[in-house]
Amino acid sequence: MIAVYISLSISIVFISFIVGMVITAVVQKTDFYKKTLSNLNFLESEKLNTLIGVGAVRWLVRNTFFKIFNPNIKIPRGANSADLRRIRDEMTKAEIGHLSAFLFVTLFMIMKIFQQEYTFAVVILAVNVLMNLCPSLLQQQNKRRLDGVISRMTKILRSKT
């Protein structure tokens, strides 16, 4: 029965990716997205990120077929600050898409709790954390690192003028 729960949970999560992309496409044109969501950072602790499994997700994204899913988040050699800001925007889209997807799947988990299908709810939660929350946290972590690079690059450019 657990195998069925896992496969159904993975199916729900893959559907949630589409829901997340649609929500991101709608929301990204708003001021709320530009001012609030693009600077969202709700888990700054590197220890907590590690405990949740963000490092494992980073490894999976780098070393498996998952790396083909978002080719817009690659930093080319010789990237300038405009390139880095564009990549940061792509990271934000991916992050918000995964967060929206996480919330969507959470509704299924809550439904299963009300139906007293607790094992299924726990499996949905585990798959959802692995496939939506951790990638979103990974994007936040990468954005923090990229913001540091952009900041240093901007300081260097200012000092040259």
C-alpha cells in the first residue's frame, strides 16, 4: 500500500509543478511579487537547511536528470551583473513556483488527514517536502549566494569609477 501512496504522491506533486508555474505566471506581474516575494527568505539557517535535506536536493539537481528542468539557471562564464540579475529572476520564478506547488499539495495532505488516511498524509508530506519545499529552499539559498556575488561585483564596479 505504501508503494501506491508514494506513486500517487509523486503524481500529485508533478501536477503541482504545473499549478505552481501558472500561479507564478499570474503573480509575477504584481507589485507584491516584485517587492515581497522576490526577496522572500524564510529559512536563513544553513544548519536547518542541511537538516531538512537541501544539500541532498542540490546534489540531485546537479547530478541527475533534474538538471535539465531549468536551464535558465546556469551562470555562464564571464557573466556580468545584468546576467546575474536575470538568473536571480529565474531563481525567484522557480522558488515561487515550488512554494505555490507546495501549498497546493498541502491541500491534498489536509484532505487525507480529514479522511483519516494518516499514512497517506505522511507520505504526501514527505514527497512534498522533498520535491517542492527543498527545491524552493535551495533557490533561496542560491539567491542569497548570488546576491553576495552581485553586491561584490557592484562594489568593484563602483570603485573603478
